[in-house]
Amino acid sequence: MILRPLVAALVATTVYGAAAEPLRSRDDLAGKIEKQNKISLQGVLNNIGPHGSQAPGASAGVIIASPSTENPNYFYTWTRDAALTMKMLVDEFIHGNFWLRTTIQDYIKAQAILQTVSNPSGALGSGRGLGEPKYYSNLTRFNGDWGRPQRDGPALRATALITYSRWLLSTGRKSDVTEAKEVIWPVIQNDLYYVSQYWNSTGFDLWEEVLGSSFFATAVQHRALIEGAALGKRLGIQTSPFESQTSNILCFLQAYWNGEYALSNINTQDWYNRSGIDANTVLTSIATFDPEAKCDDALFQPCSPRALASLKVYVDSFRDIYTINKDASETSPVATGRYKEDVYFEGNPWYLTTLSVAEQLYDAIQQWSTINTLTVCETSLPFWKSVYPSAKLGTYRKSQREFNKLLDAVLNYADGFVKIALKYTPSSGALAEQYSRENGTAISARDLTWSYASFITMRGARLSATSEYMQVPSWGAPSAPQIPSSCKPGSVPGVYAPALKAGAPPGSGGCTILVTFNVNASTFYGENVYLTGNTTDLGQWNPNDAVPGSANEYTAERPLWSFTVELPANSSVEYGYLRKEPDGAVLMETRNRTLEVPLCGDTIFAPNATVEDEWVGPTGTPVAKLL
Ligand SMILES: *[C@@H]1O[C@H](CO)[C@@H](O)[C@H](O)[C@H]1NC(C)=O
Ligand SMILES: *[C@@H]1O[C@H](CO)[C@@H](O)[C@H](O)[C@H]1NC(C)=O
Ligand SMILES: *[C@@H]1O[C@H](CO)[C@@H](O)[C@H](O)[C@H]1NC(C)=O
Ligand SMILES: *[C@@H]1O[C@H](CO)[C@@H](O)[C@H](O)[C@H]1NC(C)=O
Ligand SMILES: *[C@@H]1O[C@H](CO)[C@@H](O)[C@H](O)[C@H]1NC(C)=O
Ligand SMILES: *[C@@H]1O[C@H](CO)[C@@H](O)[C@H](O)[C@H]1NC(C)=O
Ligand SMILES: *[C@@H]1O[C@H](CO)[C@@H](O)[C@H](O)[C@H]1NC(C)=O
Ligand SMILES: *[C@@H]1O[C@H](CO)[C@@H](O)[C@H](O)[C@H]1NC(C)=O
Ligand SMILES: *[C@@H]1O[C@H](CO)[C@@H](O)[C@H](O)[C@H]1NC(C)=O
């Protein structure tokens, strides 16, 4: 897989032509990247339990998001961030960092355990629990209010584990093949079932803010099912449930394209009022990059006209809003953030989003170099004009001078984003989450794992763009099915089981019943109703751990608060409701109730039950409006 030693790649200039910028300055950049890459890899490892110096108390294989414990508190493990980080570590492992194997194996065990931890999104029985976005670093559930579920996590975790499993199969060693088939596949299979069952349901986006359908989630779900089915076949496993949804998902993915750029979120709620221009689309192209794919619009591959058009409108959206971009010309690289309407920490550029622009472009260069051809079409022309003002419509081949000039312009442009990220990186090399829109100083969570991981993947992409080195293996995009003529909704009922050989606790993952609790409780704006009770699922009577209710169907006629909780079949629970007042006061009901959870159904569809109640107890008083 390593076609050329790393060291050679370091000093390599572009393989396709003369550098537009003096070689010397490019080598300076390569040197700086190598230095920051080492710091970044150490930064990632510091955030992984049990030995990571910045992750005290984290269980083995747990990747925390950041060591920051306040303002913001990121000392949790997010399924998405951890999976993207693990994918990077697996790619590094495959390229010779074999000492990472223990970390990979620890991660697999931690994920097998987490799959069985019932949580506010649900449990393993119905698969719903797999959509939980984050957990405590000691592998326990987090009960606080959060944007849940998030449906990209299982797909990304599957992708990381599939990449590792393919390597195991490639060694041909019996123990490696057994590890892939018996230890890891059951973890992957739960995640693939989750995707097949829930890809067509709404969830929160990768920024955990928007409930709807996320471009990133749909794209990574498609990828996971394609490569998951291919791996399953090699292992002799029945993969038709996964294959049955790939065309549906690919068809749905096209719905995000608005003719100009890919919208980051669709199927959103009424309040959503954003342009939809978001780093989501750039991160999608790099998360689904396949070095053997063509510049395929259907898959939004990095070099596809649609992905380039999306990248351009995304980059442009930050030109006028950040003070640190004020001296940039209309076509120069700039600092970029999540999306221009962002107000989190007052809305700043992020290291990982700025670096992702460079990574998409390096990936694109690798693709053009591989297919030896590049087409400038109406869709991509605005992008090309911004990196190479004299660009014209046409198809260029590797043998033509123009081809080399165009690629060189892209390389320079991409390097510009890396230089911006480096310019605002403190001399220690520490990468926080954000850097100030005003002056570039680091802001928000320190030592963000995803920031470090994004630096490492960017560096691999740059090496791959400028040498024969290939950081990321193909996931089979060229053999993905075509877009069907009409889009269909879809869902396959999953069959979920604890991955015992990977380390899931024996006896975990038992049959569960989806119980809907409906309670009539008249409330005023700012007063909320919660469900609590004597089990962990219900927060053990602790108001802080109580289950938040939904007032989506609350009307004047029916003051309905609803809760959907997955409870162990054939169990008995004591429960009740409570109100939280705007000032934080808690009002408990004056009676406790008991529920006998039904027996496990004998179909594979998760059975469910509904309970109807009426609030019994004190009610709050709205605070008089001050004039
Ligand atoms: C896990 O960590 C959380 C947060 O620090 C803590 O509240 C909880 O008690 C821990 N649980 C266990 C079983 O250690
Ligand atoms: C489900 O799929 C259909 C067909 O592609 C699509 O129209 C619909 O918006 C999807 N809904 C969600 C929530 O994914
Ligand atoms: C959304 O925001 C735009 C620009 O701020 C505004 O013109 C438009 O009226 C808003 N639409 C809704 C539905 O609020
Ligand atoms: C940089 O800007 C941030 C706001 O984005 C501000 O809090 C901070 O004090 C500024 N630092 C310096 C050194 O000016
Ligand atoms: C249900 O639980 C009761 C009491 O724990 C037990 O005796 C019974 O066998 C269980 N029934 C089933 C079908 O598991
Ligand atoms: C909760 O209460 C029910 C009914 O009193 C009881 O049967 C059950 O054992 C309790 N569960 C726990 C975890 O205490
Ligand atoms: C309900 O049960 C909890 C836990 O045992 C107890 O603290 C509370 O006082 C009970 N409430 C009523 C109204 O009995
Ligand atoms: C419960 O099951 C019924 C019948 O299968 C279904 O229509 C309903 O949507 C389910 N409710 C929930 C909350 O899943
Ligand atoms: C809840 O309110 C609805 C509408 O007023 C009523 O039909 C229903 O019986 C109430 N439920 C209970 C348990 O009181």
C-alpha cells in the first residue's frame, strides 16, 4: 500500500508539473506540517484512555473530545468524533504505525460495551440506543438534555472498523481473520442494521443543533452500507438487509442539491432559517473520499463539480464576516468556520473546518492525477475562476500544460488554508476548537481531538496529492449502484445483539419494550415536565437525571407531554412526573405509580406499549411579566 517511503514524499514536489510557487517555500510548508503532525498525533493519544495524559479516568479505548471540563465541558466521548479519530488512527496503523494496534483494540472493546449501554435515545434491543451522541468517559450514560439522536455515529464507527477489518483480512493470518469475523463483525453489524433501519428518520446534525436530515449523515450512511455489505460478503454473511437500502440512500442524497450547492440540512423544523451553506458539505466530501472514484457528482466526490461548487460558496460565506479575513482578496484563502450564522462562542473560525477545505482539495488533486483528466464545467467554473482566474470550460488531460497549471493553482490555494490554520496555531502547536474571528487567538475547548485528527488527515491527503503515496484506501465507491429512477423511503428492521466476543458484558442487551408515557399536564411557557422513577433509565428519582418530555403535541384542548423510553421487558418500575420551573425549582407529583412492563414480543419488531396519565400534584405559577 505504501508505494513510496514517507521521507521521499516529504521533499517531493508536485508529481504533475512545475511548482508555481518557489519550491523552497513549499518545502518550508511541508516541514511545518510534519512538525505539527507529530504534535497532533501526540495530542490525539493524550486524549485516549486509559493512559492518555489528558484523559485521567477515561476507560481503556475511550477517546474524549477534549480535556476541557468547563466552558465548555467536553470531557465526554462522542461517537462521531471518536469514530472519525479512530478512522485516522486505523489509516496511520495501516501505513506502518503498528504500535497503534492496542489502541484500536481497546476502542473496539469500548464500543462493544457502549452499544449495550441503554441511554436517553433508547437501548440496543430496538437499535435506537446506538444513535446516542455522547457518553461519560467511564462508559456510562449521560442523561442531560442534548440534541439526540444523531444518526451519523454508527455509520462512522462502522467505517473505521471496516477499514481495520479489511486490513486484518489482507494479512491472511488465521488469528487476524478470526478477529475480523468473530470479534469485530458483530459490532459492525449492529451499526449497519442501525443505518438500514433508521437512515430515513430525522436526527440531529453533526453540530448537534438542527433536527432534520443531515447531508453528512446521509452520505456517510451510504458509504458504510456499501463497504459493510462488501465486507460481510467476504466473511460469508447474509448482507441483503444492508444492500437493500443503498440505492434508496443514494437517491435521497441527491435531494440535498439545490442546483447551486449542497444544502447541509433538509427536512428541518419551522424555525430553521439558514442558507444551508456549511462545513458539513466539505466534511462530507472528505469522509466519503475514494481515491479510485471518478469526479462523481452523485457521490459528491472531492473533485466533483458539485462538491467544488459547494466548497466555493462555503469559503466565500466567511470572507466578509470575520475581522481576520478583512485583508483577503476575493479569491484568496480565508479562515472558515462551521457556517456563517454560527453564534456558538460568538461564531468563530474552527481549525478543523479550515483544514478540511485544504483536505478536500488535496483529495481532488489526487483524483484528477489518477484519472489523468479534469473537466471544467458550468457547475465548477466559478470555483475554478476563484483559484485560476483565466480558467475556461473544457476537458484537460495530463499531457496538457493547462492541466498542470490548473492543478498547481488548486495546490497553492489549498496550501493557503493550511497556512492560515498554522498562522493562528500557538507556538506550542496546541489545537483548540476555534480561533478568534477578531484576532485569531485560540478559543473554546483546548486540545480538541477532532482538530488534531483533522490536521493528520489533511497531512496524509497532501502527501497523497504531491507524491505516489496513498493515505486512504478505496471503499468501493466505483462499484456503488447507480441512482435509481425514483426515490423510495425505506427501513429494514434490525436484529441487534451484544458483541460478546468484543467485550460486551454478558447478559446485556436483553429484550426491551418501547413505552410511550403520555401525561396531561397544563404548563406555561418556560415550565417543563420530566419523567422519573426507580431505574437508571428513569434517573433513579434524581431530578437532574429525569427524562425530558416532548410538548410537540401539546394543545389547549389536550395539554399533552410525551416520553418514549425503552425499558427492559417483563420488569416492574415505579415512576412519576415532575415539573421544572423557570427559576430551577422542582415540583414533584404527590403520588408514585407502578408499571408492569410487558413481556418480550415474539416478533423481531420491537414491541411497544403506551401509558396514559394525568398530572397529580402542585402546579407552578408564571412569573408576572415585568413591563
Ligand atoms: C461515571 O462518570 C460520571 C461523570 O463523571 C459520574 O457521575 C459517575 O458516577 C461515574 N459512574 C461510574 C460507575 O463510575
Ligand atoms: C425518507 O426518504 C424519502 C425518499 O427519499 C424522502 O423523500 C424523505 O424526505 C426521507 N425522510 C427522511 C426523514 O429521511
Ligand atoms: C429568514 O432570514 C432571512 C434573512 O435574514 C429573511 O429575509 C427571511 O424573512 C427569514 N425567513 C423566515 C421564514 O423567517
Ligand atoms: C481576541 O479576541 C477575543 C474575542 O474573539 C477576545 O476575547 C480576546 O481578548 C482578544 N485577544 C487579544 C489578545 O486581543
Ligand atoms: C418474568 O419475570 C418473572 C419474575 O421475575 C419470572 O418469574 C418470569 O419467568 C418472567 N417471564 C418471562 C417470560 O421471562
Ligand atoms: C422498582 O420498583 C418496582 C416496583 O416497586 C420493583 O419491583 C423494582 O424491583 C424496582 N427496581 C429497582 C431497580 O429498584
Ligand atoms: C416516590 O418514591 C420516591 C423514592 O422511593 C420517594 O422519594 C418519594 O417520596 C415517593 N413519593 C411519594 C409521593 O410517595
Ligand atoms: C407501536 O407499535 C405500533 C404498531 O406496530 C406502531 O404503529 C407505533 O408507531 C409504535 N409506537 C412507537 C412509539 O414506536
Ligand atoms: C387527557 O386529556 C384528554 C383530552 O382532554 C382526555 O381525553 C384524556 O382522557 C386525558 N387522559 C387522562 C389519563 O386523564
